[in-house]
Amino acid sequence: MTINLLHFRSLLIAGTMTCIVSAGSVEKPFEVGTWANFCKGAVSHTFDDNTSNQLTKAVPLFNEKGFHMTIFTSPYYRPNWNGIRSAFAQGHEIGSHSIKHESNATDFAASQKYIQDSVPGEQCISYAYPNCTYPSGASNVYVASRGCEGYPAPKTPDFNNIKAQLIASAQYGNIMDVNGMNKLVDAAIQEAGWSIYLHHGVEGDYMFAATPLNDLSQNLDYIAKNRDKVWCETFGNVARYIKERDAVTVKKKASDDKSITVEITDNLDNKIFNYPLSIRLPVENTWDKPSVTVKQAGKDVQDTIVSVDGKEYLMFQAVPDGGDVVITFGATTSVKNSVSFNGNAAPITRLRSSLVINRQQFNNNISVTLFNLDGKTIACYKLKNDESTVDLNGITFSGSTFIANVSDGVTTSSLLVHR
Ligand SMILES: [Zn+2]
């Protein structure tokens, strides 16, 4: 948000007097999801201490299932930096776990710089305290710092010490297998909270605690099956979302009989806080639903019409301070360069009755599989080399929600689609 400095200063002064500091306001009938896609809860999988199977087994598993993980990295463990950089390039987060991994380490800024220098492009906004010791000062450097102590964290946690559940250690909580791991999902959904998995090793590569790969795989399947209820993202992106959600102002700027222009702003640093928020508004019966489009700063954003308790909403994803959002609901024939997180083109986008696959994110031999929420295949397509869309009109199945999975055999991406 561009803001007059004097005005900003007076706001701050007013803030200290009235205790109304930076919280935004959301004008009706707009709503901002507590979690992305209006899920009921969120989960993040985090991995400490750079054990070898994190890169060789966990990263490929998360890629296959279409999720992202966070790797809390410490030079003390001599990480494979090429592997770390490759994981980052595939959408996983690299956070800091201090330089020497000593209790009460306070090398917050130095360890952040170490990651930033070693993994170009990674902002390194996330920190995990070594050995569950919590000296002060992390919040001067990091957006979010992870501790230990259980699950789920509340929907707005203490960002200086966000609790997480240790996995595969009989000493701390005794969560050893998929049944225990799935309870973190259930708790996040039930308590509208954020469950954070704290893994160390994977599949026997660490004496202290190593999560069995098969249990991890089944847990990701459980998350996928509950994708309309639970949102799984990196620790840092969930933290970004929370801070933006709590700071955002959404208001109608203009409207006529064909469109609504919406202003979505916050007072956060746009270089860091650039994750799209999920916003919705009720569908009006005067709208021509098949032709609804949503653009931010002139570019198509992901949008979908969802039915919740018999009421229809238009849900879209927009970045605060990313430009005005224009919703049009008259006939239009525009076509589409969809843009997603951090300005990267989304690998897969739903535009009304089609799925649009961004071929630049895949090699050839792209297959598209549609699953219902029980994991049953509804339909399967092989795209020809000049094809980039799948028409959803001909698909018959009874549910209201399905998962579209796009893969070229190496890269896989998934999207939850509401009919
Ligand atoms: Zn550690």
C-alpha cells in the first residue's frame, strides 16, 4: 500500500492511544478465508536437522502428492546444498535452524543471511529454534519462529514461538504412525487451527526420531482426501497468509451492472507478504455465471463458484496490494494468462468449465487425472502436444468437488475443483 508518511505516522500515534493498530477491515458482503480456500484448518510439514532422506525420499513424495514442505536447515548438519536449492526450486521452503545448532542460539540474522546466500531467491522468513530453547530476538528477524509443545496452534499464533508436534519420538507425544499423524489434521479442522508436524529423519536415517515413509505417504493421502477442509502449505506461506488475513482491508471501490471493482490492501511489506488470500462474495442471481471473470491488475486470477450450505459464492485468490480486482459478470470472451503465487504462472487453473494447464511448467507427455475425494479416478486424459485445456462439461460424477492432478512423470501439480 502506498501511503503518505505523515499520515502513516499519525496513524501510529493514534494506534498507540487507542490500541487499534494495523488490523484491517473487510466490507460486507466480502469475506476473507481464515485459511486458504476457506478450509477449516491448516497443516504444515517441517523437517529439522538435514537428514539425508529428507531430500532423497520426502521431497519426491511431497512432489508426487502435490504438497510443499519446509526444510529447517543448519550448516552444522552439512546439508547437501545442491539438493536444498533443487527443493527450493520445486516450491519447498528453506528456513533457518541456526548456524551451530546450539541451545539458546541467537545468531538469528547471521543464520538468515547464510540461507539467503546459499539458496538464492529464498527470503528465509522462517526459523526453528534448536533444542526447544527460546532466547528472545527471533521476531526482530523472522516473520515466524517455530517451537515445539504440541498442536494445533491457534488461528493467530504467537509468531515468536509457534507450537509444533514432534513426530516419531516416543518421548514427546508418542506420535509414531499414520494414525497419530492424522490426528493433527483432525484437530486443525475441529479447532480451526494450524497443526505443524516437526519431523527429523525419514525412514530410518536418524536415531533420535525418523518418520516412516509409508506413514508419511498415507498421511499426505489423508490430507488430500480432506483437501476441502484442510490446507497444507509451507510453514512460511501459512504464516504469510495469517498476517495478511489479519491485516487486510477489502472494500468495494466501484460497481455497475456488469462489474465490481474491489480494493484489497494491507500495511505489510509487499516484498514478503505476497501470498494470495482467498476471498469470496455471494453470487447474485442477476449474474451470468458461466461468464464470470476475476482479474487482478488486469490478469486473470484463480476463481471458482462454490456452494456452501446451499448458498453460492464466487471465491477468488488475490494478493493484497497487488492491484484492483475487477469481477465481471456480463458476457465476455477474454482469454487468459493466469498468474499465481509470487507472480509465477499457476501450473493449473480452472476457468469456468475448463482446466487450463500451463505447459511451460511441464515437459511433454502431460496426463491429467481427475479424482473424487475418496481417491477414485473419475477421468483421465493424455494431452496432445498442442493441447492445454481439458473441457469439464462432459464429465459425469455425483460429487461437488474433485481433484485435478497434472503430471508429466516428473513434475506433478494438483488443484481442488468445485463444480
Ligand atoms: Zn534440530
